[in-house]
Amino acid sequence: MRRRLSSVLAAALLLAGCQAADPARPAPTPSPSAAPDPVSTADPAPTAAPETLTLDYDEIRPVAYLATWPASQCSGYFTVSRDGRWGLMRADGTELLACASAVPISCCGVGQHWIYWPQPALGWDAFDALSAELEAAGDGSLCPGHGMMADSFLYDLDAGQIVYYRYTAPSDIYPMEEDAWQKYGGLLPVCPVHLTRESEEDPWSVGERQGSWFYIGQDGEAVRPNRDGEAVEAVAAGWFYREALAPVKVDGRWAYLDRSGRLATEAVYDPVYRGNYSETETAPTQAACLQNGYAAVSRDGRWGLLAADGAEVIPCEQPGVAWEGTTLWVKSEDGWRKQELPRSS
């Protein structure tokens, strides 16, 4: 059965929520952001046999991991909604945070901190108690005040090279080192921009995107999105990490391309999760990256599961599909149930 919050905190959450940082409360000390653990494109073992557990959530979505821009997804957790409010569950169906937030739960780039601000505001005592309960269970903690720290890679048009850009306060450029390539998978999405600064003491400023997103390998070679050799413009892109495919937005919808840049699918997919934090918006903005060889995809309001060869091993015919690298949930008319992972043909 799903583990609920303690009775005192559950009652409090029905009436209250976490607010932005209190000026009287010390802000957390930022620590270096971390990428998701590298994942393999090899077929993972099927998930355990279906259980009788049925979940009554309206939606189950990936959790946006804000340590990178574009955001990626957490493994091991989903954000879930019921009656227009959002909470957090482990991938196995254990509810950790009640559906009380106005927006989907995301994960801060400063460690495993859940951004969870139900309304109206929750007092700090209850906030701290809830955060301690999560930490004691090994499920991270609550973010006491969302700052900004995210790693990105840009293509500096003036210097003609990839740069490692960290969004902090202030933002700055870091050298491309072996550790960065190992951390993020060796084939990195880059946005072509002009970088400017008034003086050596000023932070860097990023201009508007100048042309299509593309990818750069550690050997310096560019991998550009194409459809059977003909270039296409990608207005957004996601991560490969160690996977065979990555999502790109082409002609207003999402496709998946392989490591040569060739579109392995048509641009027919809708976004499936919100790839940035917002205090008011809940609509999905981004397609999912592959995790352990699969990604949940949506097309025209129906859901499926995409494999590393670009085939839909679950066709986009379901009311809902959720996958975060370990556990597959599929929605039917009477709720969400675990399913074994299909094999690609």
C-alpha cells in the first residue's frame, strides 16, 4: 500500500504549503549540481510481474531535474496529480508528498531537493518536519528556497567552439574538461549564441539563439539534425547521455534523432513534462529523454512507449504511460497499473 504522510503533516498539507524563502531564514548554501547517473542503451531486465496495486492519479509524469538546461528527468520518482493538485511518489507507487501543490513537483539543481510549495503557505516548523521525514526515509528533502544552478553547453559563434556554461548568480563559463564529457555523455546538445560581457568583472550574457540546435562530440565534430541527409532546424533539444536517441523539437513537435543526427522518428510527439520550474504553469513543455533505452511519448492525447530503435513498443493508444528508467506504469479506464517492460522487436 502507498505510504502516506504522518497524520499531523497530512492534515497540515490539506490547508497549507511551502513558500519561497523567508528573508529571515538563511538561504541554503549552493553545492555543485549533479547529472543523473549514466544509463545504458542495452535492454534492461523486465520489470517485476504486474501487481494488484492500482493508482487513482489523473496524471503520472517525469520529475524535471533542474541541474541541467535543458532539464532532464529524475530516475526513481514521478510527480503525480489528482484534482488539479500535484504530489510526489516513488517509482514503486509509494506516495511521498500529498497532491497539494499547484504545479508539478520538480527537483532542484542543488542536490536532491524537491520543490514543493502547496498553497496556502506551510509554516516552517511543519516544513522542516516534512523535510526531515523525507530525509530519514532516504528520499531527499524539501527545497527551502529555489535558487538557480544549472549546467548547459552553448556554441559560442564568435569563438567557434563549445563552452561549458553554468547558470548561477552570476553565471559564468567553465573550461571543457574530461570530467564534463564523462558526466554528460560525450555528445552534447548546444545552442548557437553570441556571448557578451561589458568587462572581465561582469558576468557573461547569452544572446538569442542563432540557428538550429545541434550536437558536438568530444572529438569536436558537429552532429546536425537531418531527415535522410536533408538538414532540419531544431528549435529545442534534449540529452543523449549514454542513450541511442535524443529528443529534438522540429516543425512545432518533437522527434527523436540518433547519434548520427538522423531523425529516427517523425516529428509527431507532444511534450510530456514541464522542463522548467514555474509557480503557475503546469502544461508540459519538453519531450522525455530515453532512460535505460525507453521513453514515454504522447501523440494527439494518447500515450505509448518508445524504444531505442525508434519503434513504439507500446503504440500511442493508451490513456497514459509513465516511465523513469526502472518502472513502467500504464493507465487504463480504472487506474494506473505496473506492467512488464515490452521487448523491442
